Amino acid sequence: MKLAETIIIGVSIGCMLATAVWTVDKKSTDPYHKVYTIPAGTFDLDVQIIVTEDTAFAAKYITTNFDSSLKSPNLDARAVTFGTADGKPPIVWFSDIEDSAVVQHELLHVTIDMMKWAGIELNDETEEVYTYQLQYLTKQFYKQVNQNK
């Protein structure tokens, strides 16, 4: 392992541990939807998570907080990830979070998006950075969800 990779991994782990706190968005008081924020950690880019079956609420949240030019985000799925745009954080919408495979699928999209944003190409030397970020996002996702049941 090259020195630069070791430093990146070390800094990534340190920052992930230091910022391993999620918060439920206090603007969301409706019990039928939850809005979470995963703090940026190493990559200085928060991740917004919306959990609701109310696609109208999700669409409004996405167009307000992500891209107002989206007239009607395509939410005809169980979950959708909207990657970073113009420095705004990625947003992930889930209709529900019962299927851990769907959660992991979307968190991988977020990981790839964050690495592209940071200019880190996926290759043999950077694979570990990708997997640490995916691990961090997954751990923080389930930690927050379990605390808010």
C-alpha cells in the first residue's frame, strides 16, 4: 500500500469516527416521513435521506433542496439516489427501509457519487477508500434508524 493511500484511509477513518453522528431533521414532525442528515465526515458532503411513501412530499423536498429544475423527480421505484449537483449534498429517497439490500444498493450509489465528487477514481489503489466510506454510511444509517424507532 502506498503512503498516500495509507494517509487517506487513516484520515478517512478518523474523520468518520469523529463525525459519526446523524440527526433527524427537526423540520419533519410528520410520523409518516423521516428526513435524516448523515454528516459529511471525510468528504465534506452531507447526505440527505428521506424515508416516506408520500412521493409528493419526497418530490417537493428533492426539488426544494436538490434541484429546483426537476419538475417531477421519477420516484416510481422503491428508492432513488440523486447524486451531488452543484455542490449540493446527495439525496436518497426510500419508500421504506425494510429491505436491507435496497438500502445497501442506494448507499453504494451515494459512495460512488461522493468519490467522483472528491475526484477519487475506483481502482486497485482506491478500492479500500470506497469500502470504508460505504461501511461508514451503512453503519450510520442503521445506527440512526434504530435510535429513532
